Amino acid sequence: MVAYYSLYFLFMKVTIDNISIDVPAGTTILNAARLIGGDVAPPAMCYYSKLEGSGGKCRTCLCEVSKGSEKDPRPMPKLVASCRTTVMDGMEVKNMTSDKVIDARKGVVEFLLLNHPLDCPVCDQAGECDLQNLSYNHGNEGTRYEFPRRTFEKEDIGPFISLHMTRCIMCFRCVFTAEQLTERREHGILERGDHAQISTMLNKALDNEFIGNVIDVCPVGALTDKTFRFKNRVWFTKPVDAHRDCPTCSGKVRLWMRGPEVFRVTARKDEWGEVESFICNDCRFHKKETKDWVIEGPSNIKRSSVISQGHYQHTVKSPVYIDRVIGKEPKFLMNIHDVSDVNKPEIELSKIDGPSHSDDFKVK
């Protein structure tokens, strides 16, 4: 009986956007919200669950704590970073149901875009950029910034990775990845304040066996794959899951293919955009033939993603909480494909020979 009560008190009840959930003690608000899923989970640009010390820098995950706990029900006086704030028993949090949070998040997005260049048409990250999604979902229509943006000279950091410092939002994910995943770190943060930048000393190349993972963790187009540079758009390729017997890493990857050709290889990512397991440079840059891999099948992509257009058998739909969310109707409650007369989910676009047209959706 004593062991039972001890186990019981290890869990705490937290309510986020009027949805209650029991989580282990020490869980952050962000991770508790991710257990609920959907738009209840705040966006995050710097936090990465697999990187120790990440989080607390971009401020996009700000939330309002309207009730501290059962013992101390007073609200917290300011918005808190949900990736750094642990839950308390009885805590109540507002994310998308708080006007303060929505307004503050717009300001954060505007701040992140102060120096970020609007070069999405030529950026390889377009179509899978977290900053694009963030600005579309939470940003303002315009900007008040009238001063010149900061720029940096191009820097060669190796044969496989391209660094565009002008696009960097200083999330520091790549620094944590190189420091914790590799045996040595050749790059880091130079200077301070508005002069801070990610760079190497004396233009040294990044040649570690696992350094390619900095491409996957970068939420914007600051670090991109040179072997894929300007070759294709992600929405023209079809991602499939594959694996191989690799002596260095897990060998579980995602191949981005167009027809029989493999354009690039990346690590598999979960619904929050985090890699499931890091992969080595050999798998990422040198295994670009289908014969090198065992193809498992099409990757599960969110139906709302531009990557899923036109050719997927399996897509991941957002969970529905229409009977549990009170006060507001978040956009994930409605799947436009279920209520519109086009893109009907019962029609398997992947089995249509060639591009899909309006005739494919008309009732015969």
C-alpha cells in the first residue's frame, strides 16, 4: 500500500487549454502539452528533447499559467517558457485560449523575422521550414522594421554542409548537437549581442562522422545539405522510410525520392520535427542508390503538409478534441478534406496514374 501511494504522488495533474492530463513529476509544460497533442502543444524553435540544455532561447513556447497549483492557486505574473517550466499538481495553463499568449507570440515571430531574409523561393528549407509554419500560424501580416538587416559573408565549412548565417535565428541546436553527439566540436557561437553568429575558427571544415545531423536539427535554412542544394523541391519528392545494416549508426533513415532516384537522405522525424535517431555521414551523404537500402514504404506525413500533396497512401491526421476544448475552436478540429468536395480522403491519390484532376473527384 505504501508503494502504491508513493507511485501515485509521482504523478501530477495539469490542465492545458481546459484539457486535463496526469504526467510524471518533473515534466515540463511543453512535454505535457505534447502528450495531449494537436495545437494544444506550443510551438518550439530552440527546444529539442534529445539535446541536453536546449530550450529557453526563442520564447515561441510562451504560455500563461492561470493557476500555479492546488497549494498555491495564484497565477504566475508573467508568461513563462513552457519548455523550461515544470508542472505542479493542479496547475492550469492557457496556450491557444489566451489572448496574451497569442499577442506575445506574434511579437516573438516578428522579432525572429527582423534579420531573417525573405528568400524562401530559393531556400532549400522551403516546404519543411519551422519558421515558415510559425510565421504563417502565429505571425503578423506585416513588419514594423525599417532598418537594414544584418548580413554575413559566406563561409565554407566543409564539402557537405552549407552555412547561411543570415538565415540563422540563434537557436543553438547545432552547437548542442555537435557538442553532445560528436567527440569534438569545431564550431560554436562567436561574438555577443546582435553581433553573435554561428561559425568556426579560421574557416575550419566540419568533418566529424555525425556532424551531418546539424542539418536535421536546424529549424530554418541556415544549415543545408550541399549534395541536395538547388536540386529539387521537397514537395516534388516522395519520402519513404528505409534502413540498412550500418556499423556506425542505426541505419534507419528517410529517403527523398523522385522516381527511382534518391535526391537526399535524412533522419526520420516524429510529429514534432525531432529526429527519431541520429544517423552517420556515410548513410546521409554517400548512400544515394536504392540498392543500398531496404525500402519499408511511404513515410507518414501530415495531411496538412505541402509534402503530402498528391501522392500518399498513408497520412497522419490531427487528433480531435471537439468535445473537450472549451471556449475556442482551434483549427485542428476541422479536417477540410472531410467537409470539402475536393481531395476526398476515400480517394487514394497515390493510385491515380499521373497528376490528379477535378474529374477524379466528381461523382460518376
